[in-house]
Amino acid sequence: MVLSFPTGLLKNARLALCLAWLMLSGIAVHAQNPAGETLRLSSFTAQPGPVRLTDVTSSVDLFIPVSSMVALQGARISLRYTHSIALRRERSYLLVRLNDITVAQIPVDPAQPGGVARFSVPDDLWQPGFNRLTIGVIQHYTDRCEDNLSPELWTELDLHESRLQFERVARTEQPTLSDLGAAFGPGIGAFGKVTVLSFAGADEINAAALPLVAQALALRRRFVPLTVDHIAWPEAQYPASAADPLVIVGTAEKIAELTGEPAPAVDGPHLAISRTPPVRDERGRLVSPARLQLLVTGRHAAEVIEAARTLALMDDAYNPVATSTVIDRRQRPAAISPLSRLVLQPERSYTFADLGFPTQTLKGFGSRRVGVDVRLPADFYTHDSAQVELLLDLAYGAGMGPGSVMNVFLNGDFVHGRLLDEAHGATFNRYRIVLPARRFVPGRNKIDFELTLRPETVPGECAGLDGRHLVAQILDTSSLTLPAFGAASSQPNLRLLGSTGFPFSSEYADTRFDLFIDHPVQTGAALTLIGRIAQASGAPHDGWRLHTGLENIDRSTRSIVLAPISALPEALFADSSVAFGRALRWPYTAINDTRTAGEAQRDSFSAWLIQQLGLQATPKPAAPFQDMLQGHVEQVSGLGPLGGLVLLANPLAKPGAAVLVVTAEDAERLDERVNALVQPQVWSQLDGSVLLWQNADSPVISAQVVDRFEMGTGSNWLLLRLWLSNKPWYWLALVLVGALLLALAINAWLKRRQHGMHR
């Protein structure tokens, strides 16, 4: 029997069968590849936008951190790319390597210049720590007489739309203190949130130990922010449902009250790490999941603080044990903080090896750039004529052709060039390059050496050298000599705060930093902010003190006030053009001029003559503009969904004191805004003196206000010099006064001498 169907019904049946087949196929694929975690490849690079690979061969390296607490399985990469339509299909392809092992070769098709390549990564190639994912290209547009630098040779990688998908499996070994770096590091599988439990009434511990614990854990995260939740027991309930790590800070006696078990056997400052087992009820339901637990304890408050200090200072690798008790700790000199080992000191010479720069050997045709990091104090200040001397040990081989050069850049600015023109190669020992010291910025600097190596030109059709013989080397025996400089800074400068933590970082251990909160509920946000500042500084500081209440702001030289907008004292903004509180004060752009003010030009004789003769067409103002346009508008309003941050001189304290105000409309919103502030998308945009933000995905508003003040720990002459450099018109007054005094002195001396001669 033959069944016949109408044409329309047959088409609908075919469509239904196709849809059913696609659905079943999708289910099958989903069953074979269960959905796991997915990350964008752009999250592993600081370069914005697409990555462009040019020339015959080129590559980009992405470093993917993986915590040793987990293992990655079933990893797959989806790589989106676009390439030139001039590439030859038979000779051009993409190469992907993980830890120098090739995992994919992707041919290109000029008829389809865009595509997405999907490939798997073997599980055994992943290693704890940073894994190098190299994406490279080999590109050709012809078979003969090819220009290696032809503009047709390019491939763009869209890392934002490229994905890494994987499953992670937690390792079940019992943790030791050496696992702290992996548990809180920047790698996949590490913890980005932690709960800190302290005890109500332990004021000394909460004030000094909690900031040290927050800094210790945040520094292990390195460049990734750490969110801290805080619980004050017994005022708040013990956290039983969360799986985040729990850090308990308190005396052994208090910990025994919390757990209902005998007090830990401690005989001094004590650290202990463990993994608590999951707790289930009588029906088998999970009451409390397994979690990582860290105890920071001692017999009394001083030992708890010392345990927290040890947690901030210790190298995890030296402690492959679950518990540790501090017997003694010594440091000479005691007045220096850990930050001093990261910054360079005045009038000293450092080799490149001292700065972490090993000997670099560059081979082959093309341009390559290597750099040495130079970190100066955040309050670095020196005079205009100071110079930094760079003595470079450089060597390059024979066969260099036209266009072979070495260019030197300081923070991206060109400062020196050298032609590599010796046909038989050359060696330079202590090649001297002088750099102006004022071209260096406070904090992190980078000196880049860009070497372009080209082979010599060979005449004839399609003749040439591939450049494999080219070689150049920068030795680690090169040195950098710094001039004398002091410690002074012109504030406010939120960009400096974001990059170095200043003014809340110091090379001196006795420098005091105070963080004031309005209510204990803001303790978690305060610890999150302290941890982020420690990351910017790069080292912990023992001078932090956490205060509940805003009564003692007038006693602090460097302080942070973290409170809702309604709790801020109005006197804090008495001398500022920005104010948060019942009434907001805004320095709107239309009535403020932030340009550098120079001296007004005096009228020349010709201008005076033209004016007297009545030949000037445009009437002149009655008086020249001698002041910068400054003003503000005060209004009753609010911040709405935004968070507010301003750095200003503290009018309640002595001159030179600085206060950072972080605020929002209410306490709940303040906690959310601080968690958004520490994210790289917002923190990297710190600039000027005022910042307004909502979350990591919203635009950030920053403004530079002209309420400047100077601060520093150097001599009074240095601060005076900095103050005069910001107010150059006072130099003229000093010169005139000095000239007048000199003239009076000479006049008196001449009169006295003349009177003596007449006698």
C-alpha cells in the first residue's frame, strides 16, 4: 500500500523530523559534554581589544593560573579568529601550544577569513601554577620572493569571544599551611571570598589582628581582589551553610567557647589549618558542607596579634605542616616595614640581576622587547636636574643589516636609540645612558629595550637572508644608579593610591594608618578595602588599626572613613570643594579650571603705545585674569545608587594629614559598592581626587579638584620645595624679597664705609 501526503504536509513533516533530529543531537552532545565552568580567554591578558599577529611568524602568550587544590578535566578551547584573505591555504595555519606542547594545528582558508576553532586539551598537560598557552601563526602569501613584513600577513584573535571550558575536581588531601598560597592564590579553583570570625568585646584583637589577616590573605591573591565577610560571635550566628573558607581569630579560650570542644593546646602565637568534615542531619541532609578552616590564635591578645603578623610575613612553602607555633621573631632594623625590600633607595646602584632581570638573549629576524621593572617609593621626589645613570652591558652578533637598532623606552616614552651597525658585531661594556630622574614616576616604572634585528641586504632577484643567524644579548650585569631623592608628595592623587596604595603605604613600620567605620556591620567591607590597598602596595603593613566609631578622626594623620553618607561629620569637608553628607558639594566642571596656572604676561611697550594711540580694535578687560576659575555648588540631594570616594586634607587633624572618605546612601549599599570598588574594572580607573561608581559594568566618574596639599616624611626644606613648585609665583616674591634685602645690606655697607672714609 502506498501512502501519499499533500505537499504542504510533507514539507511540515520533514521540518518536524529535522527539528527532532537537531534536538536529539543537542541532547546527545550535552550528555557527552556536561556543562562546566567557562572563562573568556581575554581574562588572562591585560591587552584590550583583539590581538593582532603579523609577519611570517608571530605569537601571543596567555598565562592561565591553576590552583593545586583542584585538577582540570575535559578542557576545551573555542578560539575565534579572523585572517587576511591573501594567505595561502597550503602554507598558513595557527598553532596552539600549552606549556610548549602542541595541542592544535588550525589551517586557514582564504575563502572563509573568519572562523571558530574548537579543540580539546589533554588533562595531563595542566600543571599547578601558571600554564602558558601560546597561540601563534605561520603565514605566507606566496611561494617565492616573499616579503616577511608584508602588510597582507595578519591574523586577529578575538580573545573576548574565545572561551576555555573545563570541569574541575577538588583534591581531597588534608591541607597544610603550605597550601595557603594555592587556596587563596589567583588560580582557577582558589577562593575569592573568605569569612573571618572574631569575638565581640576583643577590641585589641579586632583593631590590630583583623587588618593583618585581611592583608595576609589578599596578598596571596596577588592581583585578584578578595572579598571578606566578617562575623562577630556571639552577636552573629556561626556560619554553618556557606562553603567559603573560615578564618577564626581569637584566643584559645574563646575558640573553645565557640566550638564547645576543649581549647586548642597552644603555647604561643599559633596557626592551624584543617578541613572540617561535612555535617548531615538524621535524614542525611547536608547541614554544613566541608570547608577549609584556619585558626589564628594564642593565649592572649598579644599572641593572637603576633600570630596574625606571622601569617602576613611567612613564606608558605617553608611550612608543610598543619600547625605552627611561633617561638621568636626578630627583625633588624625594627623600624623598617616589608615594603622597603621592594623599592629602590637613593644614591645606590643596582644590577639588573638585583632587579629580577636575567640575561636576555634575542635571536632571529624581527622586533622584540624586553623590560626591567624599577620600583621607586610612592612619595618619590627629586630636583629637576637629577639624573639616573644606566650602564648597559650589550652584545650583538655579526651580519646585522640596515634598520637594526636598539630603542630604549621609559614608561612607554622614547628616551634613547642606538644603531647596531657593526658588520662583525660588537660588545659594549657599561654603555652609558643618562635618564632624567623627573621622567620616573612614583611607584612602578618600566625601562623597555626594543631590539630590531634585520639581516644584511643581498643583491639579486629574490635574494636575501632569513635572519636565523642574528643574535643580541642584554646581560644581567648591567646596572642602574639612582640620584639623591626625598619623600614628598603632592595630593590628592587617586591614581597613585590605585597603583601603590599611597598615602596608606609606608617603608617605616611605625607609620600609623586608621580605618574608621560607623558600625560593626561595615567590618567586612573595611577588611576588603584594607586587603586591596595591601595588594596595591605589594606588602603588608603593621600600622593599621580598625576603629568602630568616628570620634577620633582628629587624632589620625592618615585615615580612611568608611560610613554611610548620613553618618559623615560635616566638619570633615569644611575646607574642601567636595562634600558628602546632608548637603552635597560638587565642583562642577563649568566653574573650575584645573590647568596649570602660569604667570600673566606683562604688556610690552608696543602694546602700551598702541593702546595710548587708540589703535586697539577690541577693548581690553579692566584687569588681567590673575586667579584660576574655582567654585562649587552646594545642594541637598544624595548619591542614589552610586558610591562616593574622595581624598582630601583632614581639616580636623594637624597640617599634612590626609583622609580618604568612602561612602554610599546606606550601610547595605556601602558594602556592595566596596565590593565593586576593589574589582579591577573600577580600581584601575582611580584618578583625580573624586570617584563615583556603581558596579564593575557601569561607567566610572572621576574628577580632579584643585584642593591640593603636600605631605611627606622628608625634610622641611623638601616639603617647602615641593610646595613652591606647585605655587611658582611665590618664587618671584622670594627672589624680590631677597634682592631687596641684599640691596639694603649693600647700601648700608656702602654708607658705613663712606662714613669711615670721611672720618
